[in-house]
Amino acid sequence: MEQSLYLMLDSKGTPIARGRVQGGTGGQYWQIQVEDGKIDEILAHKKLKLLSVLDTGPSYEGVIVRSRNDMIQLEVTKINADAHDMRKNLRVVVEFHSFAYPLSGSWTGRREVVSNDLSAGGIAFFTDHSLQVGEQVEVVVPVTAQPLVLRCQVLGIRPSGRPSCVLYAAKFLDLCNDEETMLREAVFNLQLRGRPRAAGPGA
């Protein structure tokens, strides 16, 4: 069942694997089968954070009790922190070439952008064109299961190591549930690969 699938993070909040709970989540001790992760890397940590793949699921903290093959047993406690915010703020460094289209402001057409990082709540991107804080644009995000064209608002300028480009931070606006789910899954998958992913040109 989908609700039994959890993203496992280390103490710094970095995803290291996914795991599927076996036998339910009602008790204090969970049996988790590790998926797309290295069991040795997981066992190097005493505590793990468990973040449900579903947006409605709570988050937990677990202490590793024992392990066998790709199964681990955890003693779990629920985390009081807002799980939705944890999922939304989980950010991955990823580079892809794409385009931005104006929704406000004085320019027309499209502008090339190169992403710097991505989360379910927003994106940071480089461009050699000037944008205003508060301006709204549509950005093509090609690293999700299906390419998305998402509305976002420019929040400000972040420090950049590229003298010819400006790094803008923007938040997504008016996401539907499917769009947020696709973004979250893309961020989770990119995090677990452990390295930036280059994608082809956008739309």
C-alpha cells in the first residue's frame, strides 16, 4: 500500500533511502524493507527520520534496533514538526535548461533559464535577464514524470557564482494536488540519486 512507503532521512535531513513498512504502522516497533538504498549506509546512522511519501502522512523518528538483509527494525516516535512543511521544503540541487514566460511585468516572449535547485514549494534559477521581485512567471519543469508548466512568483535574488547571470528564488503558486505530488516525487528521486541531474532543453 502506498501509505506504507516512507522516505528515510539522516539527522541532517538528507534522504538516504526509501523503505516500505511491513505489518503496519500501529505499534512502537516497525519492520521496514529498504528500497533503492544501501543498507550499510542506513546502518551507519543511529537515528532516522521517516517521511511519508503521501502528503497526508505524519512524520516519525526511528532508532535502529536490529537489521537482517534488507530489513531493519525501528523503534519509532511521531515527530511534532509539520510533515507537510518538511516535504515542501525538502530541496535538491538539480540543473536543467528551460524557459520562463511572463505573467506580469513589462516583457514578452520567453527567456532561457537554468535551474539551480528545486523543491515542492519553489525553484531557484539563473537567467541573464532582469526580473523584478514580486513578478510572476511560468516556468517549465522537465524533471517530473511529465513536464510541468508552473506558475511562480519571484521572491528575490540569491548569491551567485556566475557573474553573467542572476540567481533568482521563486515560490510556486496555485499548485494542484497532482502537480505537488509530481514535484515531491521528483525531488525525492533526485535526492536519492545523490548527485545533480542534467536534463535536456525544456519546451
